[in-house]
Amino acid sequence: MKKNLARLYVVAALAAALAITGCNTVKGVGKDIETAGDKTQKAIND
């Protein structure tokens, strides 16, 4: 019983770490796309 609970904790910790990393990656890509869009728009307007 204790082994199963320990495995569950390990799996939950790994899943949480992956979820946090994924969110940061998506957030970073969104910022990069937004920056590229802003620079493109500025180049068109100038």
C-alpha cells in the first residue's frame, strides 16, 4: 500500500512539473509572436 502511494506522489510531482514547464513555454511563445507582430506592424507603418 505504501509503495503505491509513494508511486502516486512521484507521478503527481512529475505531472505538475511538466504542466508548469508547458505553461511557461506557451507563454514565452505567445510573447515572441506578439513581439514579432508589433515589429511587423511598426515596419509597415513607417
